[in-house]
Amino acid sequence: MVVPAARGALPLLLLALPPGALALDNGVGRLPPLGWNTWCVDGQCARDYCTAAEVKQMADVMVSSGMRDLGFRYVNLDDCWGWNRTAEGLYQADPRRFPPGPDGTPGMRVVADYLHERGLKFGLYIDGGTVGSAAFPSSMGARS
């Protein structure tokens, strides 16, 4: 049994609902940021000592498997990639895990170039406090 007052309420209710999402048709925001992060990869969440070789291998898998073409474009290194600070106070990567290139190019630059050549984006995490995970240096006091 339909109540007479309810018959007119449905069209009014539908008019009160907000329209679908309004957006520019430019592809921006079509997908959330998709990719791979080194956090807890080896089951050692407080000490994920990733290496250049591991990062490059994952990048190759993302490309060869078609993940990159589906939108998986970010490769992010979580904490524990660093080592210490230079005399100038710059945070630097562990040279044993991110060795310099044959021409002396810094190891992190070698990794960044490798990822960018494959159409991937590169991100680095650093803690905002005085020390990060596993007591590595952080950015507090080092930012301008």
C-alpha cells in the first residue's frame, strides 16, 4: 500500500541528492597515487634496509608486468635508506647500499635516474623529528 503523501516525496528526495562528482576531464586525479614502498618489505618494519639493487629490481617488475601502464608509477623509499650527514649537514644515502655510479655520480642519483628512465616517479621519506626509525638522522634542524 502506498501512502499518498509518500508518492510526491520520492521525486523531491531525488532532486535533493547532490549531482555526481564535478571534475575537469583532464585525467588528473583519475587514480590515487599507486606504486611500491619499501616499508616493511622484509618483515623488519623498524629496519627496512633497502638497497639500490632491490629498488631497481622492483622498478623492472613494475614495468615488465604492466603495472606502470595501469597507473602504478611511484617508487617510494621509506626510512632507513640514509646513513649520516655530510660536513655541510646534508642527509646522505648509505654508500654501501646505494653505491655511486662508475663516474662518481651519487648512488641516490643513480637510482633516481634509473626510475625516471622507466617512466616512474621517485620519492624519499625522511622523518620530521630529531631522529627517525632506528635512530637515523632526521630533518629537524637541517631545514632552511
